[in-house]
Amino acid sequence: MQQEPWDVIIVGGGSAGLSAALMLVRARRRVLVLDGGAPRNGVAAHMHGVLGRDGWSPLELLERGREEIARYGGVVRTSEVAAAGIVDAKSGEPGFTVTLGTGEEHSARRLLVATGLRDELPALPGLREQWGRGAVVCPYCDGWEVRDRRIGVLATGPRSVHQVQLLRQWSPTVTFFLGGTDVAADDLAGILARGIEVERRAVDRVLADAAGTLRGIRLVDGAEVALDSIFLGPTFVPNDGLLVGLGAATGEGFGPGGGEWVGVDPMGRTSVAGLWAAGNVVNPGASVPGAAGAGNLAGAAINADLIEEEIRTALAS
């Protein structure tokens, strides 16, 4: 058991969690970051649209972040978190315990959860092998690299209409694979008006060459469509078990794409006193800069919250 509580424990060492940690350690807070070591964007060789770091490996960014936090005295550990609980403090101030998979337990005055989300892909043979390389989700992250090339968009839901129209910005050769998805007549008219080809036949599998590079798509009738890149919208599933288990309120509309998401205020505060969340776990639309910005705000807000507690303690004594 950690004898002296940490000021803040952060679960999740992606761009949101590390950004929050950096703010807090520079504010002279005792911070422990616990990370499972499997970042969502770890499958990508490069990240784009990140000011000053465009084209960097996302793993390199996280490694640099860990080094910066350690430089200020913060602790970052690769550890799975098994459970978290709320401390029944006699002072009435919030507090938390975190139990690792090894059984080791730590306590903290505040807890930030930045555990991201999972991308659930359609059950299409060959697709998972291409994920993060030939098959991706974000036009702003990967569109430039396939400009003027053959792009396919797999319809997975209502958001796909916007996605295929976005991709037309990067290439005149875009094919929209409906796969049985209903598209409103007005939306379909707009797609056709911009020269996007619509393929109504169902997709059988994603094809790759001997080296594993994306080659195209095979349709159910055996026809093949040559492609250089595939875009789609996976189902976003937040890794919010800790948040929900601690009682954080969820609701429709807290995140795009449907489903229940934990709600936070603009600074990352949940409905549970002392519990904060940032990044993709509460916002599926946050890219690396967006998640880092959310972590930055949450870190500053948590420090301010701790100061308010310290004022109350000082007045009481």
C-alpha cells in the first residue's frame, strides 16, 4: 500500500493522460501514471495534423512525453489497473484507491481516467489485417497521403455519408460501398453529383498482395475493385469501465456515434467529486492534438481543485 497518497493518479498514458500529467508535475504535484501499454493509434506508423510533430510515430510521441514527466519527478508505469474505489474520507474530501492487476494498491486525492476507446471493425475478412495501414478512419489524418489515388469508403452508418464527401476533397476517384446501408435520396444525389461512384453490391473481403499491401476489395459476385486506401467508420466503444464503476453519469449525446458515454464538463470533471476524464474515453472525435488539449485543461483544473481543498483544510485548522 502506498503510505502517502499521490496527489493524482492518472489511468491511461496516451496523449490525454500524459498531457494532464505534464501540467500537474510542473505544478509540483505528486503524480502516478498507470498505462496498459496498448495505445489505440499504436497500429499507425505515423500521425498527421499534429503541429510541430507531423509525420512522427505516435509511439515516439508517447515515449518523449514519458521522459518529460519523469524529468519533473512524475512516475509513469506500464501496469494494468484492475479496479478503482472511492475512499470514505473522514474529512469529506474526495479520495480514491487504485488496484493493479498484481494486487498492488495505490491511493490518491484525485483520479483522472484517460483510457481511450476500442475500434470495433465490421466482420469483413482481411479488414483487420489492414487496420492502421491500408484501412483507416480519419480523412484529416491520412487523406493527404492518398491524394489523387483510388479511395474506397465502406458505409457503416449515417456518418459514412459525411466521410465519403470528405474524401472527395482529396481524390476524384472515390467509390462508396453501400453494403446494404440505407442512404437518404438527397444524400445519394449529393454523392453522385460530385462524381463519387456508388457500389451497391455487397463486399466479400479485403484483398492484399503477397507483401501484405492493400490491393482492393472483392465483391460477393467475384468482381474486384482495385483500391489504394479504404476508409470506414468503426464502432467506437469507450474503455470506461472504471468511470462507470465509480458511478460517473452517462447519457446519450455525450459523444458522437450513438451509445452511452460518460459526461464531463469542458474541463473534464465527471459527476463524481474528484473524478475526471479526458480524451477518447469521453470524446471519440478527439485526435491526438484534441486529446492532448483536453488533458492539458483537465490537469490545470485538477490542480485548481486541489488548491481549493488545501484552502478549506487550512481554514479548518
